[in-house]
Amino acid sequence: MGNDSWRYGLVCGNGENGMVESCAPASDVMIFQNMKFNYPSNAIRMTPDTSSVREETMQSILNYNGKYLSPEGAQNANNLMLNAASEWMKEMGLGDKWSLQWTYSFHPGHQLRIQMKDAKNGEEKFYERYTDYQTGEIGTNWVDKNGNGWERRSFASREDNVNFTSIKSTDGKKLSLTLTIDDIARMSNEGGADVKNLRYRKIVDTENGDYIGISAHYPYYPNSLLNNGGYAGVTRVVAIGGTKEYVFGTNAADSYVNPKGNATDAEMNLGEDKNPAIRTATREYVPAIVDVNTDGEAYKYYTLYFDKATNGTNISVALDDIAFYTGGQPLCETIDAICEKETDGNIKITVKSKDAGQYFMIVAAYSDFDILEKATTKSVNLGEEEQSFYETIGTSAKKVCVLFWNEKMACFSKKVILE
């Protein structure tokens, strides 16, 4: 949130962790908080020894020039204490004159930005935001320019001591968004002379897009107790029924200078990728028609839904989370299968089934980028006796997925991945 707009955000917390959320529909901002985040200073963290003037100070406050509790007596007592504290500082080698020492200050954690795809704030209809004081939940509902309903809900868990946010379509529409972390110099009241000495990196899971966060180190001050300290925050990303990926260098702002100070993220941000992002998307499924010859009857057709790659027309599958529509039937566990690489371009599939019968075997080979390179299908009769099948997958294939379909069970029964 820019400037002082954070003051208008909604708040949730559990007494230790929490956040301030703008609840803007298209471009939301969450400022995470922790009560243990304290920004250090060069203030002296020891109490000066003023015992030598204690009695004189008390008497001065109580009675000065015959006046009980006079202002003059209070001022004289103050001078006595300041002089004694200054002498103590000289003896300790901490300086020449005592002055008011400021305590460490609370500071926010990372500022997460959620940008919905193809959306801008102000385009929404029927917008509302709320705080549920019974559950400690904050949230917002709106309808986008296309008439689709959306819901975002957040709360701070006491059980797990983390913040949770759920974003979903109330109309079953696809959810696509980008997550980034704002530069510290851009945060409200975080660009002053002291904060400019902080150094940080934005962290991200470059392989799977599972998390994005920040790791910061406090500045060095001679009198600081936190010279080896800092803070960190991380947001885990869970895409249910969708994909997520790391995106390099989103909206880089190396030259940004905070108007309230001289802090720049070119100085403060030490990360190789200064502004990483995670992009999520709901899978777009496309049908692949396959056929099975069962019991000598005519061919029956089944529609299997594969995840469509967003950057082309090839059909791809996320191997760790294959999603097929199976009529609501659960996956069975009657198949035991092993997939082994024989020679370049060939694999051996050894399989047996506790439930004997005719199965449909799909062998899909993928390149480094999980793009489907080749797929073969065949009808096989399986039983408790082990059988082996050999398939040619090509030399460019790096991953193989073997699936078995049985009409009786109406489900895929086993997934085998060869790396």
C-alpha cells in the first residue's frame, strides 16, 4: 500500500502474527506483521549509573529553596541526573553527553502484492469487504467486468501461528494471478535514513513456484544488540487444480528512490533476481479421444482430459499432479507396475493386477519441458501373473507416464513416472 493507505486496510491477527490487507479486488496488498519484529538503532542499551547523585536528586525534587515539589527543584534534579549520566558515558567510553535514548521500533514484515490477470481496480461490481469478529476473518467479494464472482478470505491461525488466504471463483471460473513482493523502499514509512542501511534479498522457489518471500539483515550499529539479526517472511503458494511457476524479474525497480528519504532498492536489494514473481493459472483441459475394444463389442470411446500448455497447442501433463475426469470414481490400488529404461528410446513396463481383466494402457513420453512428445495406447489383458511390455518412446523423452484404464472400475489405476 502506498503512502498512508495502509491505514484503511483490514486487520487480522492472533496476538503474535497478523496482517493488514487492502482487500482491493484486482490488485490486493497484504502487509504481514509479527510482534517480535523490532528495528534496531544506535541507542545505548545500558542504564547509566547515577547512584552518586540519588539522594541529592530526591531531596532537590522534594524541597528546593524552601518550596515543596517546586518546578525549580524538578529542573535541578534533571540536571543532576543528566550530568551524572554524562560522566558515566565518559567513563564507559560511550560519548561525552547523555541524551534521550530511543527504544527499538516495531516494523512490518514483507508486503505481498496479488495481481489478478486482466483486471484493474475500479472495474468490479457489487464490491464489499468485511471483518467477521466471530471468526477473526477478513475478506472481500466482488463481481468482475465479465460478470464472474470472486471471493478472498484471510485469517491468522492460532493453532499453526501462520496467516492463511483463500482465493476462489464463486462461479467455478479459472483463477490466474501473479504474486510479487514490494520493494522495501516503496513501503510506507520504510524509506528513511535508518532503513536505507538494511540489506535484503527476495527469495523464491525457482523450480516449482511453491513459495516466495524475503530475507533481511539489520544494519550494523556499534551499540545494537541485533548486529547479527534480521527478519524473514515467506508465503507458501498452493494451487489446487492448477499450475504455478516462477517468473524472473517482474517490474524491476532498481532506480526507485523513496520520496521520504534517500533509500533506493538498488542499494538495499542484494538479490540476483531483484523482483521475482510466482504466476498461477487454472488448468485448461482439452480432450483426447481414445478407444477400447471390450468383450468383442464395438469400440467404445472415452474422453480423457489432459492439461493444455498455455504457450502452445501441445498437450502437456503436470506429472506430480495429473488431473483426469473419472466420473467421480476413486483411483484403485489393484495395479503394481514398474517402469524401467532399457536402452535409449526404449522402456520396459512390468505389471500385474489383483483384479484380472482387460485394461487400456497409455504410455506418454515428455521432453524436458513436460511437453508431450509421443503417446501410445493399447489394450492389454492383465492378471496376477506378472507381464512385461516394451515401448519405444524416442531419444528426446526425459519423462514417461504410464496409466492403466479399466472400464469396470472406470478409473485410472496406476501412475508410474520414469525420470
